[in-house]
Amino acid sequence: MTAVTEPLSPPLADTPLGRTIALGPTDIWNDSCAIDELQYAISYGAVGATANPTIVVDVFKKDPARNKARLRQLAAERPDATEDELAWLMVEEMSLAAAPLLMPTFDRFKGRKGRLSMQTSPVYYRNAAKIVEQAVHFSSLAPNIVVKVPATKAGIAAMEEATYRGVSINCTVSFSVAQAVAAAEAVERGLKRREAEGLPTDEMGPVITIMVGRVEDWLKVLIERDNIILDPAAPAWSGVAVFKRAVAIFNERGYRARPLAAAIRNHLHWSEFIGGECILTLPAVWQRRFNGSDIEVKARIDDPVDPAIIAELEAHFPDFIKAYDPDGLSIDEFDTWPPTLRTLRGFTSSWHELLAIVSDTLLPDPDKKSS
């Protein structure tokens, strides 16, 4: 795969993202495993990276000729491998190519930073045993891997067991305070089980994602579907309110997993979280926008969202209440909540797209002229 170079450091303090990191405990991750994008992010102080099925497909498409050639090579090396197995080998190679860039940070912070996320199969969302098996495998591929596990009913159970087995997990497919708390509690149970048996936990780096932009996405669907009229600025604050409430609860309860904000849709998903003991995973396009902006960099994590905005969101959207209230969803409701369904469908579709790419590469249409 692509050769990597040493990350640039320290963060450039004369840029908004550099100042964000210099200001306090807020970390920046790159929301991609693409080498060029991660190199850019690290040059501004990023200390982690993440991937999911959609990101992997996007990375594959950026250099299709090279990636298809590598896929054919893998197929020749592994003549008995199924297309599914070859797809996972590609996912692993794409992800692991980025891991060395983060190893200096991983070593410097003794495992608490410098991690690369790999996501378990989206089609395993109902099967805790399958999730755990794959999580343990991914964790063995490099010392700085953190494994994404969905906040479904089976996923919550898998988080505890995988943590107990020494896997640093990254809760994903998570949009609510209730899911974040359930995931953090599962991680705590796993950590305590390890500690009870004298197993190490100090260098593990679990994180709990809330996909803040997907909260906003769902409310906008409801606005169009149900002809809702409200302050047009209100939906943009929905994910902000959910994440700030989760961060406050994590701080109060002393969870060891760190909250992570993902699915960026607007600058509030960066500017309002500055100063928090949390992680912001930013796509390259948003990193460049933020670094080119004149938004004042100051700690805002403890600034409350306008109560009038909260009241308006609660008045119009029962699903906002479910996202914002720590008891808004039961674990049994996680799998059927619309944001979960929408995201699982998207991730599963991307996985099927990758499988289709594998099929088309290994079984080219003989009726078409090759390019």
C-alpha cells in the first residue's frame, strides 16, 4: 500500500485547529484513512483517524486502477478466498496503511491517543459474538487500532465483552445521550472485569461517538415530511445540545471512555465543543474550511444551548427528546430508532457496494471492452 511519512508536529498554533488543540483537552481526529488527508490533519495536530464502509469505498474510488490491481494480486495470492474475504483484506490494508502515521503519537501518549479506527461489519449489528470475534481480530492487526462497534442492542453487549478481552472500542452508529451512556457503561463493565483479573487497562483508549450531524439530518427529514415550521437555526443546534449533555454526564460520572463528535454538518460541530475533554473527528474538507475561517477559537463546551432553542426542538420533535434525554431510549429501542436505521442502511449499502466492486474486478463483463 502507499508509503507513509512521519507526521508533522507540533500543531500549528497560528491556525484555528492548532489553537483549538493548544487551548485545552480537545483532540482532533481525521475522518478518513486516506493517507494524504491524514498527513494534512496530523500537520495541524490531529491525534487519530477513523474509517467506516463509506469512507473505505471512497478511498478505493480515488485510485481505482491501483486498488483493482492490488485486489487482483490478493486474489492470486489467496486463490481459495471468497469475495467477502478479499473485500475485508482490502479494508484491512487501506486502514493499516494509515496506522504507522499515528504510532509516534500512540507511543508518546501510551495508548490514550494516536489510534486508528476500524469498523466491524455493518451486517453484524444483530450478532454480538460475530462483532466480538471481528473486533478481537482487528485489534490484533496493529497496536494502535481502536475498533468501531455499533450502539445496537447486540453492539452494547459486544462492547463490554470486547473491552474485557483488551479491545479499545469506538462506539459508532450512536446519536443520543442514552446510547452514549449505555456504551460508556458497557466499557466500564469490561474495564472492571479486566481489573478484577489483574489485566492492564491503563493503555487502552476507548471512545464513544455521537454522530451529531445525523441528529440534525433526521430532524430535517421530519421537517419536510411533516411540514414543520420552526426557527430555521434550531435544527443546527440539535446535535450540539445532545453532545454537550453527554459530555457533562461523562464528566460527572467519571467514565474512562472519551466522547467523540462525528458527522460534521456546520461549524457549531467544532466551535461549540472547543475546550471539552472530547474528540472531534473532522473530514479534510471541514478541516480546511475551519483553518480558513475567522471564527474565534475559545472554550465554549460549557456554554449552554439557548433554552429557547431546546424548548422549540422539544416542542416539535419527540425524536429530539429521545436523543437529548439520558433516559429517552431503552437499549431495546436502539435498533429501531430512525437515525440508527438510516445509518445502518447507509453503511450496509456501502459494504455491498464494495462487494460489487470486488465482483466486477474479479469477474469482468466479457461483453465490454476492457479499459
